Amino acid sequence: MSDKANIPRLKELAIRGKEYREENEYEYFGETMRLGIGPLEDQRLIPITGTLQSKFGMDIEDATEEIEESREGGDIDPAKLDQEFVVLMARAAIEGIDQSMCDADGMSDEEMEQVFGIFDDEEENIGLRDGLTLEIAQDVLDISDDDEKAENFRR
């Protein structure tokens, strides 16, 4: 997460609020995946931030920094993070992906969970490897954090 404010994003968030979306591209095994990412709505953000605070003593910025610190050679390494934290971040990623846009268009909640979820049972997990779900979560949290800042301008 950058210390510099993303002024264009903040302006757009101040105008569009929770309807704001970014189309982000992610590389996975040489393939490009496009996803529409938006800020988490309060009913989805509050349980995540509450768990971050109560279990890990973190806020959104701390969580994105934690993910960033787990990078090794450009890739995020989930093994360097607490498993509960990884599962929580997977939940943030899933909640922040717009299922009506890009490559997630038309995906059911179950399909989203299968592709982006983190499961204890490795056989159930067809999800993304090498920390890509965490990278998506980091983007979702960045946008959600900026949305919280933009709300001050809307008031």
C-alpha cells in the first residue's frame, strides 16, 4: 500500500461510492484474468475489519502491509502468513469481486468460493495458488480503505 493518496480514485469514490469498480488484470500461469474489483459494503467490511482488529490487532492498512511483506520474488507467499488471516483475506477477495463483470461475470457464489477460496481440505481447493487470492484481497482492501476516506468528502 502506498503512502501517497490515489487522488483520481478518491474523487471517483466520492462520486460513485459503493458503485465504484476497477477492472484489474492478474497473471496466473501465463494467462491473464480480468476482474472487476469494488469496495466492500459496510455489512461485509465490518466483520472483516472487526476480525482483523480482535484476532490480529490490525486495521486495513496493516493487513495490506502484512500481505506485501509476505512477497518473495514478486509473488505473495501465503505460507508466511497465519492460516486464519489467509482465510479471512480470501473472504475479502471473494466479497470484493463483482460477479457481473469481466471474467467473473455470471459466476455463482459456489464457483467464486471454489476458484478464490482457501479450504482446509486440499482436495476441495481448486482455487488460485501462489498468493493470487491474497493479491486480489490486497486490492479489495486498498479500494475499501480509500472508500472509507472518500466517505468523509460525501458527508
